[in-house]
Amino acid sequence: MILIQNLGKRFGKLWALKNISLKLDKGEILGVVGRNGCGKTTLLKLIAGILKPTTGRIVSNSNIVSYIPEEPILIPELTLKDNLSYFASFRKISKKKIDEEINFFGLEEHLYKKPLELSKGLQQRLSMIIALLPNPDIILMDEPTSGLDVESKKLILERIKKIKETGRIIFYVTHEDEEIEKVCDKVLILENGENIFLGSVKDFWERYERYVYVIQEGNRVPILIKVDDLGKLKNIIHVRSVGIREFLSGGVNFEINGQTNFTETNGN
């Protein structure tokens, strides 16, 4: 369990995070979304203990918290194998557990390569293993699949589903609709450091409906419609989904029946 009450962080005169309160129980995954600079990473760093809160408190019965940043932090001078051995030595992790994680993430053939010789996807797989070795009770993931190849993204999402089954709590920062749907139980939306939405994934989609841009034959102007209304249109030649990042960025322009409209996305 983790309980966050009136959590806030100020840097000088700027409040990066204000009055955040929430509670998560064992096995719950919270998707944290919002535009760049809204306080997502600050929230994770406060929970991880990297930053100290200005206001509020964090109460947890968890012993170990692991933090996985968007950009993997590894020791460049060491091989993949030596990186794992080094981090495993802090908590006396068994070789069996290390081998299991290596096999799951398909890193056997890369054991003697150094991090800079690996793609970002392989580096993030290694970062995931290091974070999971001590069996953390709470896992903080800051856009762990951003910019990754399809295979790496698939493996990480599969591993998250398995982690959930063990009852661990995950804070998952993402801008991907599909990831929210696949792995999250609840969603927190931050705007200028404040909570503008906290609820279940179902409640999230009821408020922030899924939209797509559609191009029809003979009309090159994209039309923005709800996913549920796709069946009402004919002669569709292209469909592009409107992602969470785009939808929450302040508004999206669209045209229906020749009229230009504007959808507000401020959460009201």
C-alpha cells in the first residue's frame, strides 16, 4: 500500500507539484499522464526519495522502491553481465534469478557487450532487469517504452503484466493509449503540477473519449471523430489515432460537414 497526502514540491518560487493525494493497494498500476513539464517525473522522484517534498507526506508499508527513468542509467565501462553482477551484489541476488531475467528479456547474446554497444531498446531491457532484481514492492516507470523497438516494448509490457500478478504497485508514466488500456488500473492526469483527473481507466475514457483523424476518398481534409462513430463514414482511406499527448496538449482542430470546430481539452 502507498498513501500520498497533499504532496507538493517547490523549486524556488515555482511549484512543480501541488496538493497531490492518492492511494494505491497491492497489485494496482497507476498510469500517470500529462504534457511535458506537468510534474510527472517530479512525482516519481519524490516517491523514490530522490527529492524531498515541500509539503505533504508519503506513507508506505513497502521496503524497496525501484525507479526506471526514461533514459537508462548504466555503468558504461562495464559489460552487460558485469552491470548485472555489480547491482545484484548489493542485495545478494541469486544467479538463478539473474539468469531468469536475462532469458525473459532475450539478452543472452549481448552479455559481453557494453551499454553503448546496445540499442536503446536493449539498454532499457537491461535497466528493467536491474530494477527488478531486488523484488521491489513499488516500481516507478518513467516512459519506459519511449522510442523503443516493437520487440523491446512488447517484452516490457509483458513483464509488467507478470509483475502485477505478484501484487506489486506500479506508477507508470506514459502517453500511449494502448499502454493505458493494456496495463493500467487507474489514471492520474497532471496539469501544471496539479491533479485534474484521478479515476479508473473506464472513467478516464468516459471523460477523455477516444478520437481519430479520418481521411475519406475525394476529401483530403482530415475529419476528427469519435472511434465509436467510425462505422458511420464511408470511403475511408486513412485513419490516424489522436494520442493522449496530442489530445491533452490544449486542443485539437477538426472539421465536420465542412465546418471547422475546436475541441477543448482542459479536463472540464
